[in-house]
Amino acid sequence: MSDWEIYCIKYADRNTRTRADSFIFDDNHDAPHPMDYFMWVLRRGAEVILVDTGYDTEEGQARGRPIRLDPAAALQPLGLQPEDITQVIVTHLHYDHAGGLHLFPNATLHLQSAEMAFATGPCMCHETLKMPYTAGHVCEAIKRLYAGKVVFYDGDAQVADGVTVHCIGGHSRGLQCVRVRTKAGWMVLASDASHFYENIFARKPFPIVVDLQNMLDGFDTLHRLASDPGLIIPGHDPLVRIYFPQAMAPHIFRLDAGPIKEIPR
């Protein structure tokens, strides 16, 4: 089978953060450290898989983190309408990755069993663990389950030819990364297994963490899965927009041909 195209879509950013928000151990903790919010489209001919859904205007207002583009509208330059999306890989159920599930009513969700159990279990009695989740998003996933539109995985699995998922954990109990066969080699969409290049290359853990050992072991897993370290795509790093070329709109970047600049490691 042929290789997949991958498009990175930026729909929001948050520029009031510091390095203390991104790294557990950092000597320059009060320096500014902005974050981008992405979702990803995998495309091969007529096949389309959306990886994560972003969050919508209502969620942004509730959290004081406004979006720049509605996730559904952000897909329009790719010629995609929300109802066209029939497959969504949900890397985890945090608000910024699953907050747009309701925007794609025809989609079957691909999710780790551990993530659904975590988001609906006793761990959500703890405010710190519950903070990145929104009940309505989790309920939307449950509605899809009862409609027969959730596929669960326990660890490593194939979603389609050339697309596999791998449970990492760490940041959330059932966080999964996505490995995709491209013309540049096996590319890994790390999602929040590595928010920034610096997390994985300097082995600096992200502060929102359920299991620190799993997070650190996950860095090794990302390296093992990718054909080259430069093909590991962090989930929130603005540098992605520098290392990869802009595609058909200012908020869309094409990943599958590989980086256009050397990525420091």
C-alpha cells in the first residue's frame, strides 16, 4: 500500500506560559514558553483519519484559553467537512484533544481502554487529575460507545495499513501515540507523550503527569518507533511550524516529507 500524507493543523495557542509550565526540572523556570495546540490529518487517497479534535469556542471561554480557529473550520482548506470524518484516533481524553468530538458526529473513535477507564473511574475524584478533563467530552465518548462507534485497544494495535497506535501512559493513564508510514519513513505523532522537542531530547518530564516512570519510558518508546528522531512530532511545540513547511493555509503544515531544517537533538 502507498504511504500516508500528514497535515498538522494549528487551531489555538497560549503565549502566557513559562518554562515551569512545561518542565518539572528547569533552571530558567520563569522564562516565557509558549504552546501551540494542534490536531493532525492523515490522508491517503480517499482515506482520511483525524488524530484528535481540538476544543471549541465554548470550552476555550470556560477555561480562559480562546481558540483562533474552530477545529471544524480549520479543516476546510483540506477540502474536508466535519461530516466527512468517519475515523478519529483519540490520543487521550483531555479537553484540548477530545473537546471537539461532538463536531464530528459520523466518526468512530479509536481509544485505549485504559484511557476510558481512567477518565470514568475513581481517579477522577482527585481534582488535580480531573483538571484536564471535561465531563461533557467524556460523556460524548460514552455516547459513541453506546452507539457502537468506539474501537478499544489494549497497548499496541493497527488502526489501518501503515497506521498503528501505542499506549504510552505517563501524562494520562491511557495516552497513545500514533505511528504512520510516510515517504520520509515511520513518523510518530507523539501527542502529549512529548509536548515539546525539549521534553524528549533533553528528557525533561512535563509537569502534568500521572506516572512519571511511564512518561520517561515513553521517550524511549517514541525513539524506538520512529525511523529517525527527527520524525518524532511533539504535541504542542511551536517549533513544528519552523521545521516543517506550510501547506495550503497559514495554519496548516505538511509533515510526511520530513523536516526542512535540521532539528537539534
